[in-house]
Amino acid sequence: LKCSRCAAAFCAYCLADCGRDAHAHVGTCPEGQASIKVAKKQKGVGGRALGGMPATVYGTKEAFDVAQHRRRCKHLALYFEKFDEDGQRGQEL
């Protein structure tokens, strides 16, 4: 993914800032690899290796959607960990 304003490149799976070229990171991104496995298992599609690049580099919309769903769930769980059993925020906030 690239920012249309500054041309910064981001990982489509974990949204890491990769400077000007995300291909090296995307090819080895653990979240991308996990998302492709889940997409293949759930929907029968994931990604395929092209031009000597790993399957994560040219993933599918389904793998992207899985990655973003997993990312949102992870961050939501981290947010909820900050609350106690009564739904009150802890002192660290």
C-alpha cells in the first residue's frame, strides 16, 4: 500500500511503515503469512507466488480482509484489557 500524499509504503497486512518500498517486509510479514493460511482455509483462496516473490507479496482481497479483521480484533482485545471486571478503566489510563 502507498500513501497518495507522501508515497510512503505500508504493509497491507500489519500496516507497518516500510519507507518507500514495502515488498521486502510484506514478503516476510508473519501477519501476512498467517492471514493467507486463514483465507485459504476459510475461502479456498490466499495468494500465489509470482515472479520469484512469496505469496504474501501478491495476496488476495480475501487475505487482506482476513488480516485487517485479525488486526482489529487484536487491538480491540488489547483495549478491553485496560478495563476491570466492573467495566471501569484502570489507573494506568
